[in-house]
Amino acid sequence: LGAVAVIERGCPHIDVQQEFVAEEKSRLLGRKVLPESKPTYDRMKREYNLADYILVPSNYSRDSFIAKGFSPEKVIRVPLCNEKPVAPPESPPALDKFTVLTIGGEFYRKGLYYLLKAWEMLGLKDAELVVKGDVPKEFEYLRRIPGTRFITDHLSIPDLVRLYQNCHVVAVPSVEEGFGMVTVEGLAAGVPVIVTENVGAADILEDGKDGFIVPIRSPESIAEKIKFLYDNPDVVRKMGEAALQKAREYSHGAFTNRMIETYTQMVS
């Protein structure tokens, strides 16, 4: 029709994503798991080829397309914004426990296993890991790790916002994550975030200033950063202030301006 066709892809190339998930399942289940193949995935790959541009939210996602042979000029990065009305509480919450929050429903892709193993290694007193999500039946034993609280019910947006407002740290331990909206939401709540190098939103963090970036599949690294923040409440406050400042760069308005600029360049 003569129009510029753009695919907006929030995650990496579908093959890269499925390969990572299959690899993760194979590692944790101790048996070979093959990447899923669906007609939907075949259609997605045809659309990738037909599009003039592919819009992605992170360098991690962009690199996955380039690794699959796409031209760097075709794959354009525009970071996402905070989509939920997350903000710091009006006054600091009176928490009686050092609280780490993680939110994610896909156990294998979200790296929840490694965060739970890190928490088990630490054995912190007066501390709680709040998990908005669940574990497969094969890993039911992880629910018994002391100091963990699982929330499996559906939560309203205000309830989710309160979770962010009642924690000291947000953890995003994913082994594969195109962006990781939870990262920006944690920043917007004014708390430091711990992400892996495969979380696309690592692009927007300054390691050691508003959060920490750790290797994937490394409970030891996750535990080290959690313990550092547990031992240094003043650092938590300082990093939280930097996190809030960073979040302002990823508001709805800032995202809209970035998208307008990007699409203007595409069609010109």
C-alpha cells in the first residue's frame, strides 16, 4: 500500500526467546527440552522480514535481531515508560522487615529460581522476600524457604502499587527479558532495583547508583547485592533518591516524545 510498516516488538527475536526458555527448562529440569514451535511464531518471523522497521525497547532485544541477520538500520531502540501510576509513598512506610519484592509470572524466563536460591543462601533475620508469582509443581519445595511470601491471587493496580511502596528493593532476576517494566516501576517507587544483564531495562540503569546489574543465573551475585543493601540502609535511601530521579526520564510524556521523534524519522 506504500506505507511504512513497523513491527513493535517488546521482546527479543522470537527464536532467541524460545531458545533461552528451552535452555533454562533443560538446565533446571535435568532433561532436554526443545524450543516451542507454533504457527504464530512462523507468522511473527514473516512479519519481521516484511516490515520496514522493527521497534524494540532495549539493546538486548536489538542485539537479538542483529544476531539473526537483520540490518542494524532496520532495528530501532526506544525504551519504554512506566505504565502504572507508581509513585513513592507520601511518607516512608514503617516496615518491620527488610523487604525485597519481585513480580513476574513466568518462572523459567523470569529467573525466579535464582532469586529464591539467593534468598535461601542469605538466611537474613527480620527480612522478607515477597514474590508476586508462583513456582511450577517441580519446584514446590522453594515455597518453603524461610522468609518468603508468595502472592498468587490477581491484584488490582492500586494493590500492586502498594507492593512497590512497601519494599526496600525490587529484584528482576530474569534470564531473558526484552525490557522489564517492573524495573521502571521500582524506580518510580523510589527504591533501588537489582536486574540481570539480560534484562533490557539494564540499559537505563547506572550500576551502583540507582540499581545493580548482575550476571544471569547467579544466586551468589544476587545475594551479594541484597546483603549489601540489607547492611546499608543509608545506601538504600540514597539509591532510592537516584532511582526516583531516573524514573522521571521515563514518564509517559518523555516516552511519547521519543516515539514521535522516532516515527517522524521513519516516515521522512
